[in-house]
Amino acid sequence: MKITDIKSIFDYSDEAQRYISVTPSARQLEFMKLEYYNFIHFGVNTMNNREWGNGKEDISQFNPKKLDTDQWCSVLKATGSKGIIITAKHHDGFCLFNTKLTSHNVMNTPFGKDIVKMLSESCKRYGLKLGIYLSPWDRHEKSYGTDKYNDFFVGQLTELCENYGEIFCFWFDGACGEGQNGRKQVYDWDRYYAVIRKYHPDAVISICGPDVRWIGNEGGRVRKSEWSIVPGEKESNEAVAENSQTDEAQTKHMAERLDETAEDLGSGAVLRKYDKLIFKPAEADVSINLGWFWHNNLYYLLKKQRTARDLAEIYFNTVGGNASMLLNVPPDKDGLINKREIRTLEKFTRLITEPFSNEISDVKISVCTDEGKARETEANYAALSKGEKGVILTLPEKKEIKLISLREELSFSQRIEEYRVLAKNEKGDYYCIYDGTVIGSRKLIRLRGAINTDEIAIIISRSRSTPVLRDIRIYG
């Protein structure tokens, strides 16, 4: 096979130009750089060994004897985490912060300290970003299901915006059910968003929000082609709520769920059917255990903790598949990340860092044109003009290749639709070692078996316009 034998299609049609006119915001571009960060689910549910509370819990039982948010940050920073999103309020309505709007909060427990404030200070010390999970559904608040609840929720949101420093993410769950009065709430989303944009304009609003898209399951599974440009009609908050959990019994179902009918969210075949298109990167949320809160019974201890290898596979498929990985690590009843989770995280960290330990340097990058000629380009950056075929990576000598990392320059939109990775053999011919579709924020190509070569070609076979690769790296 010769490179000149491969046709490339750069689609400059009006329809393709409509797609690439959809670009990420500055806050989305910054968010996508994070790649991996953590959830902390903690609250009265932790003390009760439950996943969901009903809002009637006796909060006097909340007294974690050894709670140490510095320990949380130390452990998670060591795994390569970039930030922590804490459940400031879960569906039971119990608040881990000093809210003036309800007595159902941590200040009225034997513990008596503002945990969100503690975590905010710890995040600053450890160089981690702070995110807030605030459940719109509140099973304790009596005003839930009335117009007054929107005032209540905006009040709590304002408290969090004003009192806890810089916040990188507000995470709104899609779970929605009845309150104590048997009513469901009509949420004033636009009003919530306005508060966040006022106080934290650089923060992303995730899941039930305009900036970050739920991947559709809680098992960390991505689609084969995980697009960032998707139909706006499919991303309404109502659609998210409809597909989210509505009761505790669904936890196992959600971890296994992948809606096959929505396997393709952003190919041209899908996008052309919709007038409204949005840029909304995917986030995969997954827990180190089956449940989201800490459990200490045999069911969870013996069967339901994910292995380090499971988590590493999720990492490479999400971070390496144009999505981010949000890994939940719940503290135990004492308020510490438990030794069993720490052991798993340490092994996980080794598995996700080792493949990047041997980067091949002094790689010459050039662009292959239709005529078979090559022109040099800036290291780790390549833009292909109309009609050009791909990028040639020339190694200083023959090496064993195990991993290739590609990043698209998404400030120009998501453009690449199909590509092939070729390796040169002893005879000077190329053979295919990988077929792909989406690159996006990052594509990690793990090669099975030994690939020994001194030249790799990345052939862009279909693109919505001139492709731009922001970063190209090879590991042995």
C-alpha cells in the first residue's frame, strides 16, 4: 500500500460548514483539558449505609470522627486528579455547607463544621479545582413542588457561589421525584444558570446544564464514536431527567445501561436532520464501587468494588475517547478515603501512567500532499490543507510503538470523521494498524502486539473541513 493510493475527502459543502460553525466556549475548552477528576459522595447516607435518603433522617447521627479533607485531596491528587466535585446536597436535602435557609445541615449535627468550606481550603492547598453537586430534587424541603422552592434553591446556590472561592463546575443531577407533599417541582433552570454565570462565569454547568453532556450511563462506557457536536433537541434537561434514576433500585441498572438507539449522536447522518446543533462534550461518571456512597456490608466488600484494571480500562476508553472521566471515591463513616479504595487507586494510577513513561522524542512531522510530496510542520501540530492526505511521523530510528495520542484543535470545531493509522514495514510499504472515526479532545490508540517501525502515517480520510491536529505523541 502506498499513501498516494488512499483518497481523502474534505467536505467543504454548506452543510459541513454548518457543522463546523458550532464551536466550544472558552469555559468548555478549559474544562476539556482536565480529562480526569473526582466525585465525593458523602452525607447522612454514609452513616445509614444507604444510597438514597428520604429527607426524614435523624441528622444527629452525622459525626465522622476522623474527617480530613486534606487526606481526600492528597489521595486523589496522587492519582492524577485535577479536581473534586462534592455532594453539597443530595436528594435527601441534607447540606454539607453552612446554609442559612434550612436547619437540615451539617452545622446542626455533632460534627458541626462546614465540610464544603474545609474542602475548598484543602483544594487550594493541593492545587485541585473545586466543584459543587447540588441536587435540584430535595426530599426534605417542604416548599418543594411550589414556586417558593425555586427561591429556596436560588438562595442556596447563591450561598455556594459567594462563600467558597473559585468553583470550576456546578453539577446538576437529572434525578427528579416527588417531595414530602407529593408534588414534583418545575425547575427554573434559566434562573439557576443566571446566578452561576453572574458569580462564576468560567464555571461549566454539567448534565442538566448547557456545557457538559451526560454520556448516558453510569458505568463509564463511551460510544465507538463519541461526538461533541450533537443535536440540541436531544439535550434538553427534560430528556436528561427522563433517562436518569428515579429510585435507588435503579443503581445497578444505570451502571449497565447504554441506550443503543442513541449510539450515534453526532455523525453527519444524524446532524442533517436537526436545525439546532450545539457543542457539548461528554462526561462519563462512574463509581469505584457499584454504589455512590460508602458501604461496609459483605455485598459491597466482596463483589461490588471495581478493580484497578477495570478503572484503567475505563480511563483509556473515556479520556482516550473524547470524553472526560468523573470517578467517584466515597469517604467512609469516619470521613476518610478508606484503605481498600486507596489500594485500588494506587494500582489504577500505575496502570494509567506507565504507558506514557516512554515517549519517543525527536519525531519529525510532515504533511503528505496529494502529489505524494511532504512539507514539514511545527512539532506536535499539523494542519492539512484542502486535498492533502495526512501526517507523516518519522522516527529517528526503528522503534517499538505501543501507544499513540492524538488531539484535535477543537477551537476550530470537531472536524475529523474518519482516519487510518499506517505503519511502514521493512519493504517500505504501509499497512493499516488502526481505523478510527472521532479524535476530538483526545484519542488514545493502544496497539495490540509489537509494531516496529521508523515511520507512521495518519491519513485523514474524511473531514468536515481542513483538519487541524493540535498534538501528536508516540509512546514505546
